[in-house]
Amino acid sequence: MFIVKLHKSVIVTYLGVMFGICATYFAFVKMAFSQVSYLRYSLVFLVLAGICDMFDGKIARMCKRTEDEKNFGIQIDSLADVVSFVFLPVVIMCSLGMTSVLDILVYCLFVICGISRLAYFNIIADSDVPVKYYSGLPVTSTAIIYPILGLLHGVVSEGVFFKIYICATALTAILFVLKIRVPKLKGIAYVIVPILSLILISLLLVLN
């Protein structure tokens, strides 16, 4: 009936996309009602999307899949990453009023580097052989970078906050495609990182 089948191996990936959409919603609400700051709600859902991405590959490899389902999983994971970790940070920054010419140029750099890195990953990806190192900074790192930066919102002046955000965005874009080895999380990290993520979510919700 449909051209794709909802296989259980990609359910966590779809859940991450849903969190990304929720984050986008709060960013647009911020645009519409500028007197109310929904930035931190967007960042909370960004963290949740990051947690989903952390586990989706691990869960997928535990499922029995055909070759087509494995290849579909690789492609859908990267497409989901574009929504939650490449496009979403730009939407959040635009919602804050960061729309100068320089900002737009940095956003272009960020998105181009992000999708290029994901395309590179898709070429070398093997769903059955987890890598020990990433080449370049994974785009999912934005699920940690931007929420941490978001804690500065309201703490420092708006001008300083914008400068920090745009500089961090430019640096992150370069790190996406820079030829560096970034160790992949493994073992106890799958316990520690979610705990730290929950602490970060708590801080975003509690701190003004």
C-alpha cells in the first residue's frame, strides 16, 4: 500500500524528528510572541532529539533487517539529522532576531558544511560495522553545543549573547568538515551522557 514500511528499527529516529519539530514549533512561537521567550523549550527538545540519535543506531543494529531496510535506515538517519541538528539551530537563531547579513552568511556556511558532512557519512557508512572514530565533528553535537550556550541567554547582554552564538556557529560549521578524528561514544558513555543531558534539561527549565 505504501512505498515504505514502518520498521521498528527506525522508530527512534522518527521520534527524534518529532522532537525536532516540537523544537521548531517553539522557535516559531518565539517569533510570533517576541515578548515571551520560548528559546529554552526549543533547546530542551533539541537535547531530546540528540538522545534519540544517540540510541537509534544501536537499537537498529539489534533488529533483524533486510539489506534494503539497513540502507533505508542509513538514509533516514541522515535526513532526520538535517531537520534536528542542521536546520533547527538556524531556525532558533532566526527566532532570536539574528538576521543580519553576516548572520545569514554564517547560516549558509553552517548548513552547507552540515549537509556535506552527512553526505560524506552516507558514502562511507556501514550499518553493521560501528565506527570507532568520526571524521569531523558529528552534526549531532549541536544537541549539546546550543543548549549549553542557551544557558547564557538572559545572563549576558543580548549583544554579547548574539556574538557568542554566531561565532560558535561558524566554528561548529568548520569543525563539521575539518579532517579531525572525534572518538565515538561507547560503553559507559551511553549511561553518563543521558544523565548529563537530563541535568542540562533541568537547568534549561529551572534557570531564568
